[in-house]
Amino acid sequence: MGQNIFSTPGSSPSAFESSTSALAALFAPRVVVAQDPAEVAPNAAEGSYTYAIVQSAPTVAADEVETAADAVEVRIGWGTAVLHVAHLTPPRSFYVGSDEGKDAKADLAIPMDAVGAVRAPLVLTGSDGSVSVVAFARATGRVELPGQPAMSLADARARGLATPCAELEGASVIRLPAGAKAHLESGGLSFDVASVKAGKKVAGRIRLDGRSLPYTALSMAVHLGVLGAAAVFMPPLAMADEGSIPGDQMAMIQQMLATTAEREPEQKQDESTADTKTKESEGGTGAQAMGESGKMGSQTSRDTNKRYAVEGPTDNADPHLAKSNLLRDAGAFGMIGVLSTMSAGDPNAPTAIWGRDEALGNDPRSANGNLWGQELGEAAGLGGLGLTGVGEGGGGRYEGIGLGALGTIGHGNGLGNGQGFGPGNGLSRGLGRGTHTQHGPVMRVANTNVSGHIPPEVIQRIVRQNFGRFRLCYENGLRNNPNLAGRVGVRFIIGRDGSVSNAANGGSDLPDSGVVSCVTRAFYGLSFPQPDEGIVTVTYPIMFSPGGA
């Protein structure tokens, strides 16, 4: 494309004018105008004309896009639609129609009516590399040879350029030298075959900007340094396996996960309904008293290890307390004698706000003592009905004394009439009433840490009842070391059902790991009252010493 620069006659353009005109022509917008606008009317119907790309630049030299190798270009169309295009490099025969077998395949499937046969050749190549086009019997068209005007198929046959085709009856073969092409039409299809040069392959190369290479290399070095440092200093997390974690630690982790994943207990809809679930293997009939928990006993006594009692016949089917606290009234009004004669209450028995006018139990005598003890008698307390605190009740929901869910006034938790948690009716703790000189190993309890809703006294009592298990573990250790002594701390969790769900070493200094493990495992067999809410975590230390003669 170019633009002519004209000047007035008799004058020649100056260099400046030439440069200015050239720049104007270079940056002027390109306007493509149809060669003959009158060929298409403005109101022409859609489909009566076609669009074409108008060349706007010089033709590219052939040597820039082609090679010296020969090729055959085949294009098959149906009206204005192109059905198939193939570039055969190196040249080879090209067949149309349908497949006739393994060794007779067609390159393009077309109807038999278009070529007059089931399978017909369109291009044939000779042993010398020559290329020929096959004109079907009913085909029309033209042939263009290099340096000659286009001729019809009839003219080509008349001039002797077409010879009979041996593979297709009635068809003729026309040789196409380099640069020749043929256009055939048959059965509504068009076939264009041209002998051309093979095109060059498009080079797909990666080009890098050399200016960015130093920054890319520096970034790669930094990232490799960070990854290398992580590989050296970080522990191999992916290499961990079950064998690298001891079995007791694995069990403790699983138990901790199980207990912490427990849901909070559902709110009971009717709190007035008594819980009738009991354990038949536990003695006593007491139900935990209502109200804020307070330590049971007398505020004036200094004795310990004495349990409360309410005087009455042993076969009394309705033991109950009085609602008047005579000792408290006497301290307030100073009229002990008057109150003693006017009130029907027993001055030595515990009282409760929900009690009756007089107290009546099934014990031989009345005593304002603790909830448990080895014998009847007055013991130090805060005037309540529970194990801890300074209130008047026991922290429960029932009109009774104890920790059970049945009965009214009892000394334990269960169906018997004794105290304690063991089987049978009576003092199931196995405590003797006489004197005994200790000759065997000595076990003492240090400060117990309890986190939950079970009083520490209850936990200590149950653990003490099972001291025989722990003593057996310690005696096995004394066989190897007669002077073995130290502290074994056990950290265990009491589940919602009262069983021990996890027990582990909670800080021990006893120099025998076998004894520590034995004592820890022994806690799994203990059973505690069911916590009111959630779970209970306990750290229980036991001091072991050989003992004396």
C-alpha cells in the first residue's frame, strides 16, 4: 500500500514537503473502499452477498513462509461452507467415500452419489513423486496450469491432458505440475486440489528478558534458603508414627479427648422428682439434704471422727429431724432451761428447717456429729448437714441426710442402714474398734486437689477403702528395695457415671517406676458417686514408707 505525493506543474517538492507528506501518509487512517460498491445494493437481502478480507499490505514473499518441499493442498466444501482441509506433506494419495476394509480406508467420508462410487481417489501420486487429480465421471470444473490460462475439464480432455483412471471407471486423471491447481464440482460438493510448496513450521521459542534474570536468580536463592532452613530445623512431622508415642501416653491422650468432648448434662425438667438410681453394693440410706451445703457437726466441739445420731427405736420406719435448733436458740436468748422444757426437740440431735416438732431416729442416742465417723458422738462442724461449707443444708434436693437418693436419715449411699460405700449393712469401711500396732508399710495422704462437684472428703474416703490395692503394689516394690519410700501422685478423671475414665502419673518421686505404674492402674477399678455436673478431675498424692516394728 502506498500514497502518491503530487506537486504543481513545473516545480519539484522540497525535502521538507516530501517528509511532511510521507509522515501524513504514514499516520493517516486506513480506509478500505470496495472495488465496486455498486455490486451490492444497500437493501440487498441477507445471504445474497459474502464478506471477504481485503488485502491492505504487500504480499508476503513465498520464501518467508514456504519451504522447498512439495506438498498437496486439498480443500472440500459444500456451497460456502468448508468441510475439510488437508495439507499432504510429502504428497500422497487422498481418497473420499467410505471405508471398504482394513487396507482400503477413506480420508473423508462423503455420500456415494457425489463421486459415483463407494470409494474413489481424489489425488493420486506416482512413484516419481508426481501429483495427479482425478476428475469423476460426472464432475465439472476447471484446471489451471502454470503459465497457461484456465481451461475446463472438457478442454483438458480434448487437448489430451486427461487419461483414463484405472481405479475408478469413467474417471480421468490430470497431472498437476508444481504450481498447478484444479477445481471440481460433483454432487453439490466442490473439490480444490493444488500442487504447492510445504509451509514452514511456526517456531515456538521461549524468549527471556535478560534484564530480569538477576532478580529471578536472587528470589530463587532466597526461597531455596528458607526451604532448606525449614528442612534442617523443623522436626519431621510427617515421619511421626504410633510407635514413637508410649502406650500410656496414647491412652491418656485418648481419654482426655473423650472426656473433654462430653456434652453438658441436659437440664432436668422436674427437679422435684427424686433420683431412684442407687447402687446395691453400697451401705446406708441417706439422701443429700436440700439447701446450701454446710459441714455437719457442732460448732463448739473439738472432737473429730464422730458421727451424728438421732435417738429412737431401731425399727423406726419414719426417722426424721426436728426443726428447732435448741443450742442456737439458747445462745441467742440465754434460756436453756426454758427452751429445754418447752420445746419437743432433742438438743443433742441435728436439726433441719424442713423438720418436724420433735426428732425421732433409730440410733441408741442422739449426737450432733459429722456425717461419718467410727462411733457416735459430738464432733466439730459448722452446724450444716453436708460435708463442706457453712450453710444449713447438704447441697442436695432431698429432705434427708447423706449422699444417697433414697431414704431420709442415713449414714451413707445405698440400701443398707449402715455407713460407708461398701457391700453390707453397717460399717463397711472395715475399721477396727480396738487398738492395733502398725508393723507393715505406712501410707499417708497428702493434700488432695479436686476440681469438680464431688466433695474431697468423699473421694478420700473411697480411696482409703481401697488402700489394700495400693499396699500390694508397694509391698511388691519392698521385696526389691526394703527402704523404698516416696510419694506417688495420681491424676485421674471421674466420668459422669462415677467410674475412673483416665488415670496417669500426676507427679511422683518414688524411685520405682513399676510401683508407680501399679498404683496408677489400680485407680481404674474405683467407683465414685455420679457428679452433679460435668466431670471431676482429681490429683491424689499418697506417701509410702516402710513402717516400723
